[in-house]
Amino acid sequence: MEDSATLAADPAMALKRAQQGKSYWRRVWERLREDKVTLAVIAVLGMLLIMVVFAPWFTIHDPYAGSVLRRLKPVGTPGHWLGTDEVGRDLWSRMLYGGRLSLLAGVAPVFLALLIGGFLGILAGYAGGLLNSAVMRLTDVLYAFPSILLAIAITGILGAGLQNTILALTISFIPPIIRISESVTTQVRHLDFVEAARASGARRLTIMRYHILSNVLGPILVYATSLISICIILAAGLSFLGLGVTPPSAEWGLMLNNLRQGIWASPLVAALPGVMIFITSMCFNLMSDGLRQAMDVRL
Amino acid sequence: MWAFTLRRLLYAVPVLLGVSMLVFALIHLAPGDVVDILVPPEVPKEIADSLRQRFHLDEQLYVQYVAWLGRLMVGDFGVSFFTGRPVAEELFGALGNTLVLALPAAVLGFLLGIALGALAAYNHGTWLDKLFSATAIIGVSLPHYWVGIVLVAIFAVVLNLLPAQGMGFEGLPTSWEHVQHLVLPVVTLSLIPMGVISRLVRANVLEILSQEFVGTLHAKGLFSRRVLYHTLKNAAPSALALMGLQFGYLLGGSILVETVFNWPGSGGLMNLAIFRRDVPVLSATIVVLAAIFVVINILVDVLQALLDPRMRR
Amino acid sequence: MHSSWTRRASVPVAATLALGLAPGSALAGGTLRIAMTASDVPTTTGAPDNGYEGVRFLGYPVFEGLVLWDLKSADKLADIRPGLAERWEQDAADKTKWVFYLRKGVKFHDGSEFNADAAIWNLDRYYKKDAKQFDPPGGAVAQARNPFVAAYRKIDDYTIEITNPRPLSYFPNMLPYMLYSSPAQFEKTGSWAEFAKAPSGTGPFKITEFKPRVSVTLSRNEDYWDKAKVPKLDKMVLFPMPEPTTRLAALRSGQVDWIEVPPPDAVPSLKNAGFEIVTGSYPHVWPWMLNLAKEDSPWKDVRVRRAINYCLNRDGLVTLLNGLAEPSVGAFKPGDAQFGKPKEHYGYDPTKGKALLKEAGFGPDKPVKAKVMISTSGSGQMLPLPMNEFLQQNLKECGFDISFEVVEWGTMLVALRNAPTAPQALGSDAMNISLPPSTDISQLALYFLSTNAAPKGRNWANWKNEEFDKVIDRIEKSSDPAEILKDTQRAHEIIVDEAPWAFIVHDRNPRAMTKKVKGFVSAQSWFQDFTSVDME
């Protein structure tokens, strides 16, 4: 989970990245283009995204309309090729519509945590001194909870629902992102070229914008993409405990939870949401790996 | 070194205070309190309110917090609102049960992870590397609670080889029957640490192998003790840090797996305490789990510093 | 208990046990392992928590009341029978006074004697706030379940008197909910928390092992006062197992012999695998309580309340539940003596429902909009989410636009205890909560009397009907059983015709067990008798 920290923690790399300047990003792109696995994974995720966003184009059945007469139909039933769920709703429709919330609950917290945590971390790293101490000590308090514990405590107490899920996961991901951003920024700040820029009288904001942001964002971004897979699993896990998205919403974790009791009636159907969570989470992991490799200047 | 350790330990105190405040504030943000759950729906408001007074729930939040903290200072965790049993008794029993799961899961996950990661790196680019790397990425991508359900369905129900749920014993496992209760939850729990450690070890070992002199030795087919020592010494600190974190996750994050296997551990206790709004149990559980997590982090820092003096900041 | 967990492994164990016995003696009753739905072992002090499931398992098997349920028969609604009191009578001159003649020769599990002092001591436990044995949560529950104990006194060593605030003919029906624990054992242990570890009651089973959150073991009480009801079982082990899938796996893998509430979708596969599904049939409504106090409540018009009762596709819902529930068209079941002859015969009749809605000024262009508070889970709630989703679709066809306020069980309980207009109700127009079974008039009075309107009592709907109140008043003052039955029928007719609730289904209390469980009689009650059960 934290292994990408090693990428960020190497000042020599940050320096190299910095020296390479704009050509660095071009090289990253070129390397990415040659990485077939990552490209394939990105294509799969892209396809998934399209199907999920434009779900109505790919489905005929209403994901919320069910009938007791056709409950838990097996995979391959005419008209419902993935079968139906415990209320008789078309599983294919629910899978696609369910992807909307699952992806949202998987990506939104990471994105929000990236915005908030990234901002605070970079600020703390760049400003140093008292501000750094204040931000980092508060982070330590949140960091004292293992992330799932924090997320469960928050949703358990504030109540179930999509908003609380996103809130809880965002809060759990902020501390590690702050830590990474702070440490990368601190390292980059002490590099010669930034010091030089400062000595030459460049305004703080300019330094921030050009040098720090361009050299810091990469590693943080890679780290954040590696969190998406964890976030998808955790969001589904919260639904599994009854603390996540609430019915009748279609969401993979919730579907997994509801279909669990049908495991003996229709095992394949009951397994499908779990498989979707697995595939999506693996795609994000592979994508994150690919990005990291492409951004690793030493190779 | 001692000063470093002491400083880190002292620093844990304000962190834990912050944690306890956060927990207290969170609990009181929630709708409802313990009384609403403690007595059945047919108990009218008036009687429920009298119970509330008895638990001092009608007092100001900070008064409750300070009183709680005061008792905690003298080592008194209080008694559960719900069962009337001492919180310390419930909590440490549950933590013991969680450790019975987490320790073997950590050992299994870490050993497998190191072995798979190192083997993958030494066979970089071969099918073995691909197989092991795939295993690792599957390990971190699977929703483990779902794997638990599938394992129960296969091994407990269909094959009838292993028990489906429960701990089946108290304290430490002493017989084969006891160990059988451990198999499925331990395997389920070890998936994530296995994957995470294996990925890190692979990356680290690859990096060390790419260093020139090691690379040369390796290319010549020489696998000396020096190479091994060098690899270990350089790969150990970050792996250690990660293992510490992962062990913390195993303790705190076992809640999902404990739910699937009906395991009477600390995760289950916390889930129950949240549901019952049992403030004494919930705050003690979270603070103690966080304390353990903090201590593990300190241990890791100290060990890292011992291995690599540059890290003593 | 350390019995093995696989079916295969348990054979040699049983064989060794059998070998140890004299050839002539009947096989010992064995050990019955039950998975409950509770998330923890219910309190073992004689005042069980975890709702009425706690009373079912850690109430009657271990502790008893002055009055008990007669759970012998599967054919009629369970009635009360003498328990720790041999008989009782209402004072003819002052109907607020009841005299209870206690059973002689009853001993607690610790060997101490049950007598009038012990009975009074237990009443103090529940009602006297400054008694040292006062049990705050237990007391709160007892006072709520039986709010009519105004005074009590000892007359002689085996006779006590209890006074009610007003004449109440159905008072004995409320006594089974108050159980008696051993004062001597409390003295010995010093507190209820300690008592819980070594409990002592008068029931057919004794608690011999208690592991919090894991299990509780009950063993046969050889010295039970009712010789006909000494349990056949040696032991009964109870496990809390809140997850339905876990209960199912435990049963199928042979870890337990009996599970409460199997998931409906598992029923066919359980039957195929050779397990028994046992269901009961008794009045236990799973309703929507309609909020009649809210300013803009659509339910204020009785025609809309009747319309929803005609529009509900109860049979469809029962199909969804694989027969683990049965349609409800009133608080009692149509076959019950108390049902009466209401004018409205609810059944799935959308035409009639739509006609009623039209009369009330609603129609296809103007649906009845209502928000129902439903819980994600909870005691007796069955499968609230899929069931309500089904009803939502079903009612849409009729002209009801139903939305949900999905809350946790705890939040719902808070709402229930407050007025339906209070912010805690979150603006809901109805609440889906299954309350304790309405097997007698004492329960109906608690739910529907206008004087019990929430937040004061359990009448969350805030329904008020003068005739109903008068009939109940007459029942309370009467002492003629025939007259009481007639008035109970009248009271029930009013409830059905005025429809303060949408009556949806009755819970059938499903349980699944292995074929090895013998002699279980599913009484028409939420409670069950375990003394007749034995293991093959």
C-alpha cells in the first residue's frame, strides 16, 4: 500500500526529473506507449467507464425494476444474460449502473484526498517551520488509525450512505497523501535549482508553480492511483458491513452483500459483483504500476 | 538511540490524546445513544431518559470526556454500558483473539511475500516472475472478505473439511481441531500482506540487483553470501516499515474478516460497540488499537534507525 | 462445549458416549447447538436483552415468571398458564388488586427456595429504584412491558398481592415478561454483572458456561419442579451469529444443529440438502405504521389508509420470501377467535384501491406521495430492504409514490420513541417496524390506545378512535371471559376497518434444523419450549 513511497523518497530521482525538464514528461509518455499491458488495462478501464457512464445505451432493462416472478435467474437466462438478482432485477443492467456508484466511491475519495492532502502536504513541505509542524502533528493523529478502522468508525457513527462513505474514505486517505506530498516537497525544496531560483529573487508563488508543482505532482499522482484500488475494495467493504451505499441503489459492494444469501440458489450470479470489484481493482493496480514504471527515470 | 526512542514514545502521548478526543466527538455526533439500543423499542421515552441520567449521558460532552480521561489515567477503562462487564476484561480478551489470527496471518503473509518477491526478482523477466507478480497483484486486488465467503462455501460447506465459523477454543490453539478453525480466516487475512510485501520485495531486490557490482556477480552466476547480505541489508528497512504498517492493518482491519468468520476479536467488538453506541467500549477499543498502531510504528522507526543510522531525524 | 464440528467427526464421539452408557438406559438427550440471530449472548441475569429473542433463549429456559406461556400445542394460539404462581385471583371488591398463590417446593438452581420474599425481592429489582438489587436496564424493560405494577406486598410466605393503577382484566397476560432470579445467588455474587457469570433461576435448564460474545451453555436441571417438563436434552449450546450467511454455513457444515431465521433464498437448497424448515403461524405483524399526526399526512383520510391495504400484493411478497411469512390483513389472523368480523376484507384488489384513492381526490396524475422510514436490519425486521423495494414497485401501479428514508435500526428506535412530528421522524409519513407479537389484547391496547400515543407510549401512529378506547376500557374492567372475547373482537374490527397501519405480512419465525433434532413442537408463539426436544 505504501510501497510507492520509495519512489518519492529518492532525492536523486527528483533531481534527475527536475534536470530533464519538459522532455521528461515526453519520455514518460513514450515509455507508456510501449507498455502494452498498461495500455491494455487503460483501454479496459476506458471501456468500463464508457459503458458505465452511458449505461442506458448498453442495457434494455431498468436496473431498478424487478419482479418476484423472475428472481435469482441463473446466468444465461434468455433476456437476462447475466441472470437476475434477489428482487428479480436484471443483473447486467445493475452491474453497469452499479459501476457508476462503485467507481464514484472508489475514485472520488482519492481525488478529494489528493486535492486536500496534496495541497496541505505541499504547503507544509514548502513553508516548513511552524506551519509544517502544525499540519504534520494533526496528520499524526489521523495517521494513528489504520485507514479501514478510521473509515468504519466514521461511517459507523455518522450512518450509512454514499456521502458518508466518500467522506469517511476521503478522511482516511488524506493523512498518507499529506505525508507523501510533504516529504517529496521537502526534498525538492532543498534541491539546488530551487534554492538557486529563490536566491535569484523569484517570487514564492512562481517557484511553487513552476518548480515544485512540476516535480512533485508526478510521484503524488502515482501514489494516488495506487490508492484507487484499495478505495474500491474498502468502499465495497463498507457496503458489505451495511455501512456504505444504501439500497435500492445499485453498487457492487451492496450487490455483493445482498446476493450473498443467494449463494446456494444461484452461485454464479452471487459471485459476479465480487468478480467485478476484483477486475476493476486489479486494472487500477496494473495501471498504477505502469505509470510508476514509466515515471521512473532510472530505467 | 535511547533518547530517540524516548522522544518518539513521549510524542505518542499527545497523538493518543488527539485520537481519544476525535473518537469522543465522533460518537456524540451520531444520532441516538446507548440507551436507545439497550432497551427494546417498547420502552417509552420517559423511562429511557431516566436510564440516560444514570449513565451521565445528560452531562456536557467535555465533562464526560474529562471524567473518562481521568479514570483512564489511573488505568480504569470503566464498565460497558451494555453488559456491565469491565471494559478491560472484554477488550483484552478480544484483542487476544485477534492476535491469534493476526500473528499467523502476518507470518504467513510476510514469509510468502518475501519468498515470492525475491524469487520473482531473481528470475526477472521469466515466466516465474510473471506468475509470482500476478499472484501478488491478485492478492492486493481481491476483496478479501469476499474471498472468505467463497472459501467457506468451498471448504466448509461443499467439502466439509474445515469449520465454517467461530473460534472453537479459548486462548491459544492446542490441538489440531483448534488449528482447523484458524486455517480459513488466516489464509484470508494473509492475502493482502502477501501481495503488498511481495511487490515491495521484488522492487527492492530488483533495484539492488541492478546496482553494478551485484549485477556483475549475479550475471556470473555467483551467488555469494556477500550478495545476500548486501541485498538483505538494503531491502530490510523499507520492508520492515511496510510490515509494521501491514501488521497494524491486520489488527485494525480484521473487522471484515472477523465478521465473515464470526470471530470474537477486537474488530467484532468494535463493530458491536459502534452499533450499540457503547461509548466506554468503543473509545477504549479505538484508543488501544491506535496505541498499538502507534507503538508498532515507533518500533519500526527504532529498528529502521538501528539498521540505518541515517534515518535518525 | 467441545463437541466436534463436522458431521463425520461427530460420529465417533457419539459412539463413545453411547458406549459409556448402560445398555438398557435410553440414549441421553444429547447436545443441541443453536445459532441465534443476536449479535451477542443475551444478558444472563433473568432480564435478557436482545429483544424477545433474548427472552426466548435466555428467558424461559432458565428463568420463570409467576405466569408462563403454554407452548405445548401447535394448533392454537399460545395462551397463559400457571408458572411460579399456582393460581391467582382478582379481588372481587377491589378489581385493582390481584392475589398470587405461589407454588411450593420450587428451588432456584443454587438450592435456595422460591417464596414470597424472593418474589417481592425480584419486584424490587424491577420497580424500586433505591433497592440495592435495582437493575436499571432490566427495570426499564420490565416497567415498559408491564407498566401496571403500582404496588405489591407479601401476604404470607406463599402469597403476594399486586395492585394495578386501574382495573385490568388482562394483567396476568403481562406477567410472563417478568422473570424471577435467585436473591441468594445475587447476595453471593454481589452485582448483576457478576451474577451474569453464575446465574441462578428456577427454569428447566441451568446456565453452566457463559462465554461473552461466543456462546452460552444450558444444562438440564434434574431437580426441575415440573417433573413432566424436565428436559430430554443434556445440554443446549447457544451461539450468537448475526450474519445470515454465516448461520447458513454453520448449519450446512455441521457446526450447529439449528439456526434461527434462515435467509429465504436459502430455503430450497436447504430442503434439497436434507434440512428441515420449521415455521410457525401466529399473529406477528410486519406493518407500515402510518403517521397520522403529520400536518400534510396523506393518511389522515381513512379512504387512503384502506386503499393502501387493498393495493398491497401480499402474496407476491410471500413468494419473495419463499413462504417464510404469511399475508396479514389485521393484527390477528382471520382464523383467530379474536379476529371478529371487520367490514373491510383486505386482499390484493387494485381496482378497489384505485377507486378509493379517486374518491379521496388522488389519481394517476396525482399520486399519493409518502416517505417511509425503513431500517437496514433489526430484530424481527426480516429482510427490510428487498421487501420494501418490492412494495414500492407494487404500490406504484396503484397510484402511490413511495420513497424511503433508510436508517439504521438504532435511528429508527429513536424515532419510534419520539412523536411522529418530532425531528427524529425525519419527516417520514410511515414507519416500517415489526413490534412484539400481538397475541393478546394487552398488546393491542399498548399499540392502539390513544392514551399511549407516542412519545408517551407505543402508539407511534398517534391514532385516536373513541370507540376503540371505550371498548378497551370495558375489557379492562370486565371479568367475564365471554364478554372480554366479544369486546376484543370488536376492538380488532375497529383496528382493521380504520386501518391505522398498513397490514402487510405476519412473520412466521422460520428456523432450519437437521433431521437429528426430534420432538420440537412449533408453538403458535414467538416463544418456544425446548424441554421436549432431543437429539437422535
